[in-house]
Amino acid sequence: MQIINPSKYLFSLIGRIVKIKLKWGMVYQGVLRAFDSYMNVRLDDAEEWIGGEKLGNLGQILIRCNNITYISGGEVIKLKMTN
């Protein structure tokens, strides 16, 4: 088993589409823009999925670290400029 530093892993996912599953079962998919030292994460262009069904587009969201079950990385996308 390989141990992965979570900060290095999250840095490698910035600007990529990620899926974040919460401990209640819902999944949020969006572009990882930032995270802090507590591993709270900011997603842009976020979508909410429950039971494999897309419930809607949420835009920019912040997810607290203590609610996250896992984060998986996806495709690379072009970064947008934000203010």
C-alpha cells in the first residue's frame, strides 16, 4: 500500500474536474480551484448528484473537510480567470 500526502494529491488536482463524495451519499462534481490547510475545498462549475442522478448546477461552492468521504480526480480542463 502506498501512502499519499493529501496536500500533494490535492495540488495535483487543481484545475481538474473532481468528484467529491460526502458522508451522506451525495456527490459533487466540479473544477477544483483551491483548498486550505484544513482540506476545505472550493469547486467551480459544481453539479450535485444523488443516486447517480444529476439534481442541478450549483456554480461555485465550498465544502468543509469534515463532510468529505473521498475525492477522486478527473480530466484536465482549461483554467478560467476569476476575480
